[in-house]
Amino acid sequence: MAGLLSARVLSDHFERVTVIDRDELPDGPDARKGVPQGRHVHSILAKGDQIMERLFPGLFQTLRREGAEFVDLANDMSWRYFGRDKMKFDSGVGMYTLSRPFLDWHIRKRLADIPNINVTDRCEVLRFLTTPDQSRVTGVAIRRDGNEDWTADLIVDAGGRGSRTPLWLEELGYQKPRESVIKVNVGYATRVYRRPAEPTGWKVLLVYPTPPGEKRLGCIFPVEGNRWMVTLVGWVGDHPPSSDEGYLEFARNLSTTALYDAIKNAEPLTSIATHKFPFDLRHHYEDLTRFPAGLIVLGDALCSFNPIYGQGMTTSALAVSLLENCLDRHRKGVWNLDDMVQRFRKMSHKAVETAWMIAASEDFRYAAAEETSLKAKLLNRYFRKIHELGSCDPHVHRRFLQVMTMIKPASAIFQPQFVWHVLRSKVPPPGADRAVC
């Protein structure tokens, strides 16, 4: 997604944009190897919606017409966390739910209509090309039918979690970026079902564990084709199985049987797809004192989150929006191309900071995440209080949803008046009358 959105922005500033993809790209909305999480639940958070719609006007109208759902994150979602069900009310904060291949396909079709964008598939990048003094990246060596050298004024690494840029920088004499790692050892199992005709009272169902004792999560998202996509998740090695019986048994043993009850008699349309995610990984390129000209890094190549929080596509969109702003300043003559690259690198952390804080705060709840800092413990307690108040306080829950979907910055939940409201509010026991909150 980072590469597709980057191509759209770059096409406004460069004569020719070439997208290189290792996969053989499908002709329709089909899953592919290069997007291993594509068979699992995806969502586009509100800020991502806004950016994608600006880049591709009318995109979401088309997606909804062809089956994507829009979900109010309070009114249309049944969300259980810390033994409490979140309040239902019209929050005004929403997201689109659809399958990842469906979204990719629609964006690729939009890019195909832009004459100066060329998408080249079945193509592997082998290394960077540079100037003799290695101060500038000038292109890439690629393998397709044979080996070739392709040159460009700007190289954008949107190669995902498996990006080899840190290694290639080290081989060129640069320092590898500092890494932040959170070990989660998460496993996923997803199956698509025909959506039952009977009303459920919700569009999306989320059943979260109460960590650290509980480690299992389950969710049901509506997707195009009048289907449910059901993903089961287990932290720190407690992974859902891929057998029919084991899958249902895992669902039955979530913190509530609501998800199991919804799918036990539903008609499965696919086999069970599995995926493992060992750790969150963030590369701190912004800290480097030396960095070659002509190179941009974004998307999962910059920061790769636990996918269960649904942040990846939106943080990619934020990074691309930042790149767009930097390119606009370059076009206006404020920065030359080299300055633009360095400015983007130094600001790139802003695109992932809020999402990383939320993901880290959740994943650090598990001992296997190996985090012992006082800051992490305080964040855990504060976010837990926010989640618990979400069962009875619409002001707190709406503000959290606004930050979670990146409509508001993280600072919005650390404003003194809001922090004071959270800290002084009493949390009712699970199952108590919400009016006591």
C-alpha cells in the first residue's frame, strides 16, 4: 500500500514513475504472496480514508457501491475488553471494512489510468546503485528476465517488513539505523464465512483478552460479497489452529462465547489461512547523522506494527502525505531534491509515532514483550483506565477513538483536563449499571 500511494503522489512531481513488485500481480481482487497478511482482517482508519480519498477522488464511493462497509466505531461495533463491553452511541468516528486484495485491486486500477506510472511485476531488486563516492543512490540493480541496472532521480523503498535497506546501507559504509523491537509472537488464523441473514445488532465484533492472563482475541469484520471475515489471534505462542475443529474450539474459549455463537452454524466459504508475526519492528532512520541522497524509506520498511491494531495502511498513508508535503516545498523551490530527502527522513517518525505508542502500550501488557520501564507501566495503567471507561463514558471513548483512528494527535489524550477527567473517574465493576460511571 505504501508503494501504491507513493506512486500516485510521485506522479505529480516526476516525469516517469516505475513501481517494482516482486509478485506476479493478479488481474482481480485476489490474495498474493507479497502481502502475507492480505488474507486476514483489514481496515482503513479514518485518517487513512481521508488521505486515500484525496489522492483518489470517489474511491470510497466505488468501494461502498461494490460491497465495502462503513462502520461507526461505537454504534456499529460490539467491542469487549477488560471484561467490559464498550458503550454504543453515535460517535461520528468510523472506518471502512473490506478485504485487502479488494482495496489493492481498486487502487491498482486507478494507477493504471495515470499515464506516467508504469507497474513492473515479477521483478526483484538486488541492490542499490550509487555514485562512485556512495553519497547518492542513483538507481537499483534488478533481476527480471535477466539482470539490469535501472537509474532514477529518486528511489522510494516501500519494500515492506523485509526491506534490505539497513543491510545495503551498512555495505555502503553507512550506519544501520537503530531498531526498536517488541517481541509478541502473535499467530493468526482467518476464515471467510457467508454472512447470515439474521440480524446481529452489530456490524463488527471484537473480543479482546484481558492481559496478561488471557492471550486470545477474535474479530468478525464484514467484507464485500456479503461475507464475514473472521480472524482469531493468539499472543506469545498461543496460536489458533488451522483445523476446522480446533478453529471453532479456539473461538469457543475466547473471553466470551459471542464470536463462537456467531460462527458455529455459519457457512464457511474458504479454508483457514494462517500467519505468524514475531515482533513489532521500527527503524529509527531519523536518528542517523549520515544518509545517502536520493533515497526515501516509508511504510512497513520504516515501521512494522502488530497487524491486529489495523494501523499499517493508515500510517503508510500518513507517511505518503508527509512525502507529498515535502515534494510540494521542493517544487516551490524551498528545498532542492537532496534537502527534501533529508527533511523527510528527519520528520518520518511523525507518521508512526501515535500508532507505535498505541501498539506498544497494548503489546507491552504481555511479559514476553520484555518491557520493564516505568514509562511503559504508567502508559499501560492509563490506557487500561481509558478502555475501562469506554464502557460508560462517551467523552472518553470518543476521544480515544479519534486518537486511535489518527483524526486527532496522541497529545489529545494527554491534555491536562482530559487526563484529570480520566484519573478522577470511577470505573464500575464489570456488568454494573453504566449509569454509575
